[in-house]
Amino acid sequence: NAGVMQNPRHLVRRRGQEARLRCSPMKGHSHVYWYRQLPEEGLKFMVYLQKENIIDESGMPKERFSAEFPKEGPSILRIQQVVRGDSAAYFCASSPDSGNQPQHFGDGTRLSIL
Amino acid sequence: DAKTTQPTSMDCAEGRAANLPCNHSTISGNEYVYWYRQIHSQGPQYIIHGLKNNETNEMASLIITEDRKSSTLILPHATLRDTAVYYCIVRARNTDKLIFGTGTRLQVFP
């Protein structure tokens, strides 16, 4: 059973460009979560999505960041007009439901802004 | 803010049991205790979770005190590959986000 797949593993962008991070959940999982980890810090929740719906985006910055989880295909975290402070590791997790089942994480995308 | 308190770091000799404590004195009746670990540059790895009974799986054991205000993760025979940051997280059923604290940095030495 394949785990949570994230790509790319590493992404380099110049200031002002757009970054698109992809996440394919585990098979049978319909709930997706995005977290951000700044250097030397813990993970911070960003957004929780189910198919075609954003359930909780309380951790998302109000500007430049958006997320989607379409009916077909992976979940996408999009960062527009990136700035140096967006440099971080972005992790995606998935779970089969919103009960007590654990979230399983991918190995993340390391975003570096030049 | 995280609802748990963990020691910043711990050491353990290879082959010995690693006992990682966690305080969650404000835990609610519907909140589960989850343990994850993060090995350098990898995504967090789920270890185990429980509500009030002790739990065991192929990776570890989770001991939860009767009052549920603290718990201990036990790695029965630590190996060098168990060196990681271990996170104790409380989360209510049917809630979404995991709130990560600073965790315990476990160093297993030969």
C-alpha cells in the first residue's frame, strides 16, 4: 500500500514566482491536511480538506496561499508571489475519516526561495 | 498552543528500553493521546494512540495513567534508528488539526 506521496521533494523558486505543491493521499483516504515546518520549529497546521471542500483553513495565511482537493487528482497547495519567509518544509497528511484514525504523513516538499 | 509537556531531550543506550514521558493534565474526556516521531528531514511517522487503556503495537507501548493526566511511550529495545524527535499530541475525536509542540529529542547511543 503506497503511502502519502508528495512532489516535488525539493522546489526552488525566485521571489515573486508561484509554487505548486502536490499531495496524493493514501489509497482509501479522503481527508487531506497540510502542515508547514519552518527551520528549527515544530509543524503548524495550515488547512484541512475533503474532496472538493475546504473544511478548516484557520492556519492558512490570509493572502497568497490557497489549497484545493479536486474530485480527481491530487491535493494542491499553491503559494503565489513567494517571499523568502515562505521557505519551509510543507507536509501533507491523510486519513480515512475524521474520527480517531491517525493521520499519515508524506515526506514533504522542501521549498527554498532565492 | 500544544496541550502537552515533554522533556526537551533524553538519551538511551542501544538495546535498552526508552521511556518517554508526557504530561497532559488538561486532557478532556473525549481526547485521545497520539505519539508521532520525526526522523531528521522526514515526515512525521505515526507510532501509536490511545484513549484510556494501555496500547501496544509492533513499534511501541503506550501507558496512560488512570487519571489520564500523563502517559509514557515505551520503545522496548531502542536502536540507533530510533533517534528522532518524539511528539505527544492530544486530539479530540472528530477534530482535524494535530497541534505539535516541541517534542522530545531522543538520542540513542551505542
